[in-house]
Amino acid sequence: MSRSRLVLALAALTLTLTVAPTASAGGGQADGKSLTSPLAETVWLCRPGLPTNPCNQDLAGNPQTPGPGGAFTARYFDGATTTLDATAVHPDGSRTPEPFAGPNNPQVDCFYAYPTIDLLPNPLLRLGSLPPIPSNSELAGTLMQLGRFTDTCRVFAPVYRQASLSELLVGGLGIPPDAETGSRDVRDAWRDYWDNHNTDPVTHQRRGVVILGHSQGTGVLTRMMQQEIDGNPAVQDRLVSAVLLGGYIQVPIGGTQGGGNDPASTFQRIPTCERAGPQAPIPTGCVVAYNGYALPDGEQLPAGSAFGRTTVPGHRIACVNPAALLRGAPADGAAPLDMYLPTRRLVNGNWLNPRGHLGHLLTAYELADDPSGYTRYAETVSARCAFTQDATGTASWLDVKGGAGLFPQAGLSAVLGTHTVDFNVAQGNLSTLISAQASTWRAAHPG
């Protein structure tokens, strides 16, 4: 497949899954085109307490299996392991190791949906309730985006029957992909989590939860939140934060939520995260959303961009800069990002296939051959939330500057921006933010 066709398919996918803020996941496609049925039970990619949990967390969220020398590792389904340590790159080019401590009784949960990863349908025969099979590619995407958060939360990541890349290419020929099956799978997995796993194994009280997704994962989680959380006080009270990147979280211009009477807004009662200043408390129960673009200086978001644009009058696509939020600074002011890019080791790559299990998604990126899971570029890049408005609508994006040579600067980047690494460009900031939100939420919910 050509890169251009893949880009167009991915853009079409995201539009299909996320542009309609009130779309319903339902119980399958009402027009009868879907041949699937609900899964008999949730298929978990990662879940604390699984007999062999690839995310290596026991029921309490602590390391299930100690790694070599006490390091915290994750294990692929083929037996290969990866560390979640980082290698820090300094301004003079020197590199130093940064060990990852691993989890120690994390007090909140993370419920996560991975982005578009499957090359082919999973399962290949998409009929009835045939279950999907956890794959190394899905795990690699999860580790790339969520691995560094395992010290803050127990990770729950369901496998869902997403619209695969091959289905999207066919969709580009006029056959719409099935967006409903994946949404239903994630919704049902959430209900399983809420009914059976959202209790502390020690206190037996309900736990706080961070919801995280990217691209198609953002789309299916958005639908789930609309159905299960938005405006439901008992469940919304447990929401520590929602990190929904690379999608279409829509809000009124000058507002953070719909308020109950704005169907064009993605959420009616769940606001985007804001902070009045550095002395203001860290906000909880809110959404962090952005679409990153590393554009040349002075360049605005191109008209053909896949993300960040809306034609709905009076609305914009949300942009929350986690680095600025942590500082209590304005979102449109530049703030340094703490970037963690995946290494070859994280994705089980080698000299012949350096991008490993994500070779089909990271083709535009050169992965460092460090002995760690991530390469950290602290304050190498900065970002601000940019906004423009014209006769065709509005554009809102995370404007990333710096990092020469780390991002593709032409071709695909004009359409997708930093989409593939949206989590990674600010992963250190997001990790610090989620930890702070978890502490703030816990202080307000003792016991």
C-alpha cells in the first residue's frame, strides 16, 4: 500500500469515528450491515491479575514478575521483553540512563483504547461473536503510549474489533468500514471493568479512573463516555481525567463543554481541563485533548489537514497543552515539552526491521538504538495551542517547535502532523499531570 493511500484512509477513519459528537455506539449497526455480535466476554490485552499479564501488573498493580536486576519490564506474546527505562539526551549530545521505578501500589486505574494498529481484521473472519486475539502490534502501541503511566495506575486495555487499515483502504473505494463493532466492544469492556474491576482489592471501595485513547481509540472512548459517563454523577465522580488525543473533541469557542443544550459539543457535562494560574489547584474530572503539528515557523494549519479543523459554526476542536496546564500558564503560550520517543527495543525492532511490531505505523520516524525503552528529549521542543478562524471554519492545534530531525517535515506531516507520536511528544508532561491529578482526586476522595 502507498503511504498517501494509508494517510487518506487513516484520516477518513478518524472522521468517520469521531467527528459526530453525539454518535451512539448502540448494539451494532442498525442497518444490518454488521455481521458481528457482542463478545461473550471481554478480551483483555492488559488487565491486572491476568495469569500472564503482558503489562506485568498483579491485581494491586504492582510488578507481577520481577525483571532482571529488579527492573520493571513488559513481555510480548512471543516471549521478548522490553524495559520501560529511558535514555536522556542532553544538549551536548551525551546520553545518560534513567531507570523506571515501576509501580508501587498505584491508587487509580487507567482504562485505555489503542489507536488504529491492526493491518487486517482481528479476528480475520469477522462473524458473530468470534473473539479477537491479542497481538504484539497492539501491545507495542500500548507500550509506546501508555508504558510510562504504569507507575501511576493499574492498566486496563481491552482488545476490540477495530476498523483495520485494510478495511479503511477498502472504505476509500466507497465501502464504509464498520465503526460500530469496535465502539460496542469498548463500551462492553468498560461495563465489565466498572461492574467487576473498579474496586480496590484492599479497601473494596470504588477507584478513580483515568481514561486514555488515541485516534480510533479516542473515537470509541468518546462514544463510550457519552453513553456511560457524561452527565452520570455516580460514574463521573470517579473520573480522574480523560486524555483523548488525535481526535475530534469539539467544544464551543470560548467554552469547555456543551452545558446540556449544545449537541455540537462532544461532551455536555465533562469540561476540557483549564487552570486559572500557577496557584490554582490541578483540575480533575476533565479532558486533555490535542492534535500535534510540527509546522515551519509562521505557517498555519494547512487546509488539507486531517485533524484540528471543524466547519461547525461557533465551535473549535479542543486543544489542551499539558505542559502549560502543569505550569498554570496560558494554553497559547509556548511551554517546553518533555518528550519520550520509543526506541527499537520498545517495539522489539532490530537492524533489519528497526520499527519492529509498529513498522507499518512508524515508517516516517527513525527510532534510536538505545538500550532502553524510550529516548527522552527534555525541553528539546516546545508547544503552544494555536487557533485560527476564517470563512471555512476554525483550526486549533498543538503547535510543536524545535526537535530538528525528529519529525518528518514534509509530505505526510502536512496531513497528519505528529499524529503517530501525539502521546510521546508530551509523554513526560502527561505522566506528571496524571500523577498530580490522581493525587488531587485522591485527596478529595479519602477512603
